[in-house]
Amino acid sequence: MAAATIVDFYFDFMSPYAYLAHARLPELAKRHGARLAYHPIDLFRIKLAVGNTGPSNRDIPLKHRYLRSDLQRWATAYGIPFVPPSGYGSTRLNCGAFRAIDEGRARYYADSVWRHVWGSGGAMDDDGLLAAVAKEMSWPEDEFLAYVRSSEAGRRLEASNAAALERGVFGVPTMIADGAMWWGNDRLDFLERHLQGRPLSTDNT
């Protein structure tokens, strides 16, 4: 039997577009017998590394207003809630993903985090939100909070950043399969064509 295609998924819980992509990506991969591999990265650090030093979207009111409408359109189309978070700062949530990856439960962790953050408007840097996620994952709260602050988790996030940059990742969500890369939730149709064996001529296969 041929090995399942691996779809590498690069994300930061800071990104609402990564939230949108994850609403469809697990089932898309399953439909085509592919395996989804989760790679948390620090979007801010990645953007700096590739020279993207412009202001954040939140600092551009006109663009930010449009993006909020655009995100709501996508969420409505996907049938999922969209409530902007009440606080930012995703580093600890990103670090926590490594514990879930080690246990083979990355999807469940991502579902939980994004439901609390972009689905319910929680503050991603709040200890209470992290505690709620730990409870849903059946992890002792104190152990989880200690882990996400640990040097080990920080080193793993740095290593994930470096590996992502090596592969040409410059933003999230990014999906890579068989050497071809797609950026954005609006590229999932192109990924699906690839998994169906109908890649576009520009795919790097």
C-alpha cells in the first residue's frame, strides 16, 4: 500500500485565516486519504524574517474594517462562528500545540483553541482560556501552564520557525504537499485538486 500523502499545515492561532482553513482542512485531507501534519509557528517572527515589516492589519483602520467583513463572509460560507478575540498574544497557545502533537491529538487541540479564540472571542493571552483548553484536553492545568512557559516549548517553536522558513513559508495558513505550497484558506480548492491527482500546471510537483 502506498504511503499516505502528508499535508503539512503551518499556522499561528493569531491568524483568523488559519482558523478558517482549519474548519475545512482536516476533512479535506481525510477525503483523499492524506495525513495532516501540524506545525505551529510564530507569524510575527516569520514576517520579520522575510522582510515583511509593515504595520499590522489592525493598525490600518480602513483595511481592518474591510477584513472583518471579509472574514465574516468566509465564516458564514463555512458555517462557523466568527467573533474577534478580546485579547491577542498567541505564543503560549502555539507552544501548547507541541504537547498535543506529541500525543497525536493536534486536531483536537486546534479545534479547542480556535473555538475559544475566533469562535467565541476569548482573549488568547488569558490564563483562564489556557486553563479551559487544558481541561478540554484532560491535562492538569498547572502542568500545561508550566509547559507553555517552558524553555523546551520555546525552543520547539523556534525550531519550527526555522524549518518553516527553510521550506519557503512566509505566512499562514500555509499548506505543503509533495513539494507544492499553497497560502491562504482560499487556496484549499487548489490543494484538493492536487490530492485528486489534478494539479495545476504551476504546482511544483
